[in-house]
Amino acid sequence: MAGVASKGGEVRSDTYRDSRTWLLLPAWLTLVVLVLVPVSLMLVYSFLTKEFRGGVVWEFSLAAYDQFFCDRGLFGDEPCSIEWNYITIFWRSIWQAGLATLFCLIVSFPTAYFIATRPQSTRVIWLFLITIPYWVNLLIRTVSMRFMLREEGPVNNVLVWIGIIDDPLQMINTSFAVQIGLFYSYLPFMVLPIYAAVERYNFTLSEAAADLYATKYVTLRRVIIPSIQPGIIAGCILVFVPSLGAFLAPDLLGGAKNFMIGSLIEEQFKGNAGNWPFGAAASMILLSMVMIILTLYARQQSKALGAGS
Amino acid sequence: MPNKPAIIVKDAVKRYGDFVALKKINLSIQDNEFFTLLGPSGCGKTTLLRMIAGFEDVTEGEIFLFGEEIDKLPPHKRPVNTVFQNYALFPHMNVRENVSFGLEMLGQSKSDAMRCAEEMLELVRLSQFASRKPAQLSGGQQQRVALARALAPQPKVLLLDEPLSALDLKLRKAMQLELKHLQRETGITFIFVTHDQEEALTMSDRIAVMSDGEIQQLGEARDIYERPRNTFVADFIGDTNLLAVKVESISGSMVQCLLKGGQRLKIAVNDKIKIGDSLHVSIRPERLFVSDVDDSRGTLRGTVKDNIFIGTDINSLLILDSGDEFRVRASNSDRGNKRIYAPGKQVFVTVEEGAARLLVD
Ligand SMILES: Nc1ncnc2c1ncn2[C@@H]1O[C@H](COP(=O)(O)OP(=O)(O)O)[C@@H](O)[C@H]1O
Ligand SMILES: [Mg+2]
């Protein structure tokens, strides 16, 4: 990683010692009100009993987690065998989110690199252009994408017109459509952090590599990518995490076959058919998974940093 | 031919749009030479160096490396290495990996490259820092890593762009000697860029003095210092007194010149000049003697304005009767011979034989 330079943030000065408590208050408030309280609520709800027609009964129960992991037969009276239904949905979600992250990365890196290497004055314009579609609400964008991809939609029409295909493709309600949806939903979250990293990158390093007989490809692999790695990782997290929990794209573009965790959770809180404790439990499982992935990453990063010195 | 020049730059022009950064540069740099490009900031030194390294296209002209044209080759195909001004060390690699990078790129196995890197680090006395990241080193140490990294692949020519400018004075002096020593030891041709004339004089076999994208003078340090070709060089290299004069009469190789205030000076000259020309004369401050008696050799008269002690020397500032300011330097060690006079005192200045130089432009 960027080594010592990225270690900032330690407060050394005594200037603000007395007022530090006060100055930190907004940060603490944010953490408590927006993170700690909701997550605790979710945790508590996941251990409550469900009420029919939504809501909960304040009575401790493991039913939600049992439903998630255990298959107890049609009448619910058999011993626990592994329930694959939800695990499959989780697995599909991870796979979809991972693919979306990969595609975003592949497209974003050249884009971000291109923008960061334009003259200072035109960079803002490029960034502006990149973000314009995202001023439109995500729901509307996803619905529009449905129109684009449907059988008599513009994408199929163009493909038929060019002659690549004879008959319109079934794109809607496929995992491919979900993939496109996720990719398009979160692309700027990948472009922006990578752009920020490339902009900070010292291009003399590329010259130094070329001077030391490295080809363009080797320079990219051994010098540029390691230097902007923090930006790449930030982008991957910013795309992967929301993709994992996304429900608009899978709902509107994927149909029933391409159910993802987000839709599963959403469904539990929607209308009368919901099951709040189960939704809460699924959320907790999703949250733990994200935490585990991030922790593993952080552990590996600190190891890599430690090895350098 | 056994002694092909290491680098030949032939009619090289560099334009950025309408702006001409280099105007028809011609250079020939010998093998094993410590060659310096010297000039004020913005004169095109870096541009010329980067053209040799391959980071800038040559607008017109050619560059040869040991007889082989290289100006069309990409940088990674030119067997020259660069020490960058701000070192440009790879921040995510440790010192050893930085130094072995070039060797690996040349196809050496990782273990060979590492071994060679260790040797280079020994040469620049940094062995104990091999596992550190660049950010954990001081400026001087980073400088030496950059040097080791550029020398490791044994380039045919080493390019150095103001490599010492970020160091403090003492370290800079030490590194100057170290660089000179390294150059002798490795036998690699060094092309060294600096704006510091003292540094250039200390280190170089030959110097090209540049200004405004042109080479003003090319020669050995001593030659340039003692026989500057024009007012720019005289003024830029070392300290000098430049006086406007008019040619009054010529007899043989001696020219009689008239100064502004009506005083006269006899100067030897080779250049073609004619009576009535308006020229400049350059006289180095250390080649002047001041006396309070007019011993008839004394040609210039003036008044002492100030004396400034600068350690090894004492600088006296005089105002000549012509109105020109005039600096005289006396070494602190021969205060007995060269006397220092109090401000306000009227004095006579003698120019050492051959010290005055007439400059055509
Ligand atoms: N990429 C560029 N575009 C336009 N002008 C440039 C560029 N690079 C350098 N110059 C100009 O060329 C001149 C020489 O620059 P440079 O070689 O860096 O000077 P030095 O190294 O002697 O200080 C300067 O006037 C500079 O402004
Ligand atoms: Mg420069």
C-alpha cells in the first residue's frame, strides 16, 4: 500500500485537547444514532417471535435462524437438515455482486486513468459527465433499464437491425440483466475512488519504471496498480457491499429465478406476508458476512504493511 | 573506431506548440566523461536530458548513443538510466526491490538481481537499510538509493537531473564528492544537470552552459571560468564585474577602452573588433588589487563603499568614478598583501595582467 503516507489521522497536537470531547461529539452521535442503534435493533428483532401480518411479539425465539439454516420438512416437525434454499440465494448474491465488482473494476480503471490524465481544466467536465446519469433516482434508472432490455426494446431492436441476431433475445429476467443492472447502478462508486488515487499518483514513477526497462504492461502491473491499490480496494468495497444487498435490480430485472438477498430481506418487511424476525436474521447474516470479508482484508493489509518494515 | 562518443546530439530542436524550448542543440559527449549541463531554471536542461532518456520526442534532429541512433526508441529500450530530481523511488517496494527492479526487467533471475542489488547498496553504503521502504529513509539516503537503482543495470550513460538540489549544503558537498568518486570508479558516462555553477565547476570534466534553449559555451570548467565567451557566461559562472566600455584604439592585440567616467583600460583581445564598438569587459573580483597609492599601474579610481566578511574571503564593494559598482575579493589569508580599506576611503584598483576580458556580446 501507499506506506507511511496513508497512515494519517492521528491527532498529535495538544491545541484542541480541552475541546476534543466536544469536537468529537458529531462523530459519536452519528455512530450511535445511525449505526449502533439500528444494528442493535435488528439484532434484537432477529431473536423475537414473528407476528402474523408483520411485526413482532416480544418473546425470545430462535425460529428466524432456524428457518434460515434448517430444513424441517413439510410440517416442520423433522430433525434439522441443512436448508439449501437461502444459502443458495446468498451464494448467488455473492457471485453476482462479485461479478458486478469485477466488471466495474475492468471498466473503471481505464476510465479513471483516462480522466486523471486529462488536463486539469477538463477533468471536472469528464467527472461531471460520468455522474450525470446518477442524478436520476435509482428506481427510475432500473425501470428504464427494463425498457431498454425487454424483447421489443431498443437494445434488441438495434441488435436485430445490425444483423447480429435474427430474433430478439430474452434478456429481461435473466441473471445477465441483473448483472447489467448492478454494474450500471454502482459504476461511479468504483470510478471516483480510483480516479482520486490515479490523480494522486506520481507519474514520474511510470517514467522511472520505463527508464529501468519495464514495458508498459509491467509498469502497469508492478508500479501503477500497487500505487493506486487503496483506491481500487475502496472502490471494490463500495460496489461489492451495496450490490450484495441490492434488491431493485434483481427484483425488476431478474425476476423470481434470480432472487438475491436484498429481495429476500425486502420481502420480509413488505406488505402482510412478511416475517420481521426472519428479515432481521437474514440482515444480520449478511452483515456478518460483510464484516468477515472486510476484517480478513484488513488483517491481510496490515500483514503486508508490517512485512515491509 | 575505438573512441566513439557516448552521446552525440545533432541539431536537436524541441518545440512545445509555438514555444521553442531547445534551438538546434549540438553536443558530443565522450565516453567516461563527467559532463554537466548548466544553466538557469527554464533554459531547457531537463528537456534535453529527457530527450536523451526518451521521455520527450525530438521535434527535429538526432541523438546517437555510441554511434547508434536512439531518438526513435522508447525509453525502456535505451541503455541509459536516470536519477530523477525527486528520486521517484517506488514507494511500495523496499530499498532492495527498488534497486533490483531494473535488473529483473533486463531478465536477470530474482536471486541474481537481489544479490547484485546488495552489492550496489554496499557501494552506496546503505546495506543496513535494504529492507526499509523509501519513506523510512532520509533525503540523503533516498538520493543514494536512487543512485544505486540507476547504476545497478550498468547503463552506458547515467543521466542525473539536479539530483542534489533537495539536500542541505553539507550533505550536498559530501554527495558531490561521492558522485565524482562513483563516476571514476564505474567509468560510466555521467550527464549531470544543475543550475548551481559552483557544483558544476567542482564536479565536471566539461560543462555546457545553457540559456534560452541554446548552448552558450562548452568547455572545461577552468576554461569557461577564465575565458567566458559572452556576458551571459561571464555573469552566470562565478562572480564578475561587467563594465560597459567603448573601443578607443587598437594596437596589435592590445585594445584601449574607454569607461563611462572617462577612465581608460588596456586589454588584450583576439576577437575581431573595431574602433568605436560598444562592448563589455569582465573582470573577476579576485584578480584585482586595491591600494591607496596610485602606483601608476593603477588604472581605475573609486571609493570604498562597504566591506563584507564571508568567511574565507572579504568582499569589498567599491563605487568607481564612472559610477559603476565594482566588487573586489581578498582572501582572508593574505590580508597582509591585499589591504582592506575603510568605507569612504579613495582607492586605486589594479587589474591583474590578463584578467580583464573583452566580450563581444
Ligand atoms: N510539457 C511542456 N509544455 C510546454 N512547455 C514546456 C513543457 N516542458 C517544459 N516546457 C518549457 O520549456 C522550457 C525548458 O524547461 P526545462 O527543460 O524544464 O528547463 P530547466 O530544466 O532548464 O529548468 C521552460 O520554459 C518550460 O516552461
Ligand atoms: Mg529542470
